[in-house]
Amino acid sequence: MSHPLEIGILADQLVVFLLLGIVLVRLYGRFRDSRPDGYALHWAYWVGLFGPRGHTTPNPFTRRWRP
């Protein structure tokens, strides 16, 4: 995954993307500080950004469990 600084260098818009990166870091810091540890990883798994690592991991989109 590219960082805003790298994108800014490639797009020849260094200042704009540098400021964007700083804003994103500050927003993520506020998000992380107001929630328990590991919340962002659990959220990313829940919305499907990270797939299961093993065969026993349940599907995060399953809302009803049937025997």
C-alpha cells in the first residue's frame, strides 16, 4: 500500500499529499485513542477487508448460525 508521500512524489503534488497524510494520521490517531485495542483490525475483518487465516474462521457476514 502506498503512502500519501509516495503518491505525492509520483504525482508531482508533494505538498498536497504530505498535508493529506498528516491529516489522515491525526484522524486515525483520534479514532484509535477513543476505542479499545484491536478495534480497527476487528472492524476491517467484519467488513471483509481481511480474509480468514484458517479453515476454522467463521464467515463475518453470517448473521444467523444454524446447527
